[in-house]
Amino acid sequence: MPVTTVTSREFNHDAAAAKRAAKSGPVHITNRGELEAVLLSAEDYHKLTAKVEHITDLLTYPAVAEIDFELVRSKDKAREVHF
């Protein structure tokens, strides 16, 4: 996934070109040489913000019953608690 870098000025003059470039990868928008923003395609944005399942949800799947795992208790001493 190629990264395209454009200056703020280039972005302001041709936002459509930046949007086209975002279809093939992130577009870094710089201001005075410093990264200021990143433009992503809607598809890439949705991948980043997709709901992450909790482990408890994953353990309810029938295929999980076939997975063997062992819980091992730590032999470390309990830590002292200061209030």
C-alpha cells in the first residue's frame, strides 16, 4: 500500500487528486514539513473503526469447543498492597 505525501498547499489546490490517491493508500498531508493529517479512503477508515469483538463473544462460537487450552496459575507470591 503506497503512501502519498502532499503539502497543505497542494491539497488545497487539488483535493480531488488527493482523494484519488487515497484509493490506493493513505495520503499524508504536511504543513511546513510536519505531518498534519492523513486522508484515508472510506473503505480503509471503516476497517480501522470496525467493531472489535470481545473475547467472551468469541468463546461462544461452537468451533471454540474444539480448542484445547490450559490455564496455569502463577506461582509468584502475592504482592504487598499499600493503602
